[in-house]
Amino acid sequence: MKEYSGYYLMLLPIILWYIIFRYGPMYGIVIAFQDFYPLKGISGSEWVGFKHFKTMFTGLYFLPVLRNTILISFYKLIFGFPAPIILALIFNEIRHKHFKKISQTISYLPHFLSWVIVSGLVIEMLSPSRGLVNYFIQLLGFDPIFFVADPKYFRSVLVGSGIWQGIGWGSIIYLAAISNIDPQLYEAAAIDGATRIQRIRFITLPSLAPVVTIMLIFACGKLIDDNFSQVYNLLNLKVMSVGDVISTYTYEQGLVQMQYSYSTAVGLFKNIVSFSMVFGANAIAKRVSEYGIW
């Protein structure tokens, strides 16, 4: 114990930070079971049991919002999860070092921009009057499309902009995993006459399986955890029917309409489902493979 006392001392500020700023505020979830009134505080507000949860499931607005959240997150999982893996495979096959570095740097840049800026860029690029995409659409003889304000395209805009913003940064972990593969495997395969595609299929992808499994478990945990910053900055009244998700709904109910207890109940429901999804995905992964988080 004394041998590692210095390490424990360095760990102490981090533990305190988590206790104070992460676990301490979790006490506030009890207002999901109260009719919380700010002047009375948590100790003075009336306990109402599962009243707000019943309101959530019997109300007119929550179920459509839940449906939007699951659909958008499902599309992001289907199209967004494989994207960084494919990009990492492409980067790994580029042999020109300078071009590879430039390409990687450009792909990382959107990650460092806030969603306020990224959303502004997306809206400008898709603008029906001055956007680059609609410029080419009109060159082909078609009418311009207001992508961000059209319910038919709004979910595709969310999925596409999410991939664009995160694909480069997400590829880093897969590139790191690829760099740990023994080069002798590739050399032996090349001597045996394996093509690049065959080397990717029989060496790279099996070696990536543990990392992909763990990242997929985390991604399943986020199936109901939408990106508030992205959706809020792109959402508008014309696409509320297909774009209003749990986080924007919680913001509207909690901070705008001051229904603190109800919005806490919605947030608590979302967190319980996400937690269950992680456990379920981990259990399935352990059954079908030897990989998992724990």
C-alpha cells in the first residue's frame, strides 16, 4: 500500500471531481418522483410516486418523440458505425505518406468544431438558394430541395452530418488497432499471392474484431441517447414531427415550460434504457464471441 501511496494521492483529485460533479448531482433524480417546487426544495416538495412516468407514457407527445429518437439513432448505428472502420481501412491502404497525413488531418477537423458551426455549414451547403448541393441539382435540371426543412430528408441530414462530423475522429481508434497487427502476417500473405482485398478480409478485419465488438456495445448503449447539440441546432418547426427527440423534448419541458419533475422522469427513463442496452449488448457479445467490456 505504501509503495503506491504516491499514485493514490495523484488519483485523489480525479475521484473527488467525479464524486462532486458526477455522482453528487445524481441525488437530484429523486425529483422525478415528486411534484418539485423550487421554493420548497427537494426536502419540502410533495412525493407523487410514478405519476410523471404514467403521464409520460399516456401523453400525446412522448411516444412520437421516442419513436423519432429510436429511428434516428438506429439509422446512425446502421450507417454511422461502419463508416470510421471503412475510412480506417482506406487510410491504411494509402501508401503516399504526405497524402495520407493531409487526408487524415482534413477528416479530423470537423470533430473540433462545435455543432453551432457545423450546423451553420450544413445549412449553408444545403441551402436551396445558395447551397453547393442544390447548385449541382439545378445544373442537372432538377428543382432545388430545402433539405433541412423537408420532413422527407431531415433524418438523412442528421445522419449524414453526424457521419461527416465524427468519421475522422472515430477512425483513430481503428487505425491504432490496425497499427498493432503484426506486419509479418501481411508479408506472408503477400508472398502467398493474397490480394489487398484478401489481406483486409483475412487479416485486418479479424484482428479488428475485439475493438469493433467493444465499440458496438458502446454504440448500442447510445441507441436512445440522441445528440442534443446536433438536433437542436438543425431542428425547425417544419420538421418537428420527424426531428423532435427525447433530449430536445426534455429541454422544452424542463427549461422552457419549467416542468422539472416531468423532464427528470423522461431523462431518467432514457438513462435506464441506455444502461440496460449496454448490459444486453455485452451479454449478447459474450455469447456469440469471446469479447466484451467485462
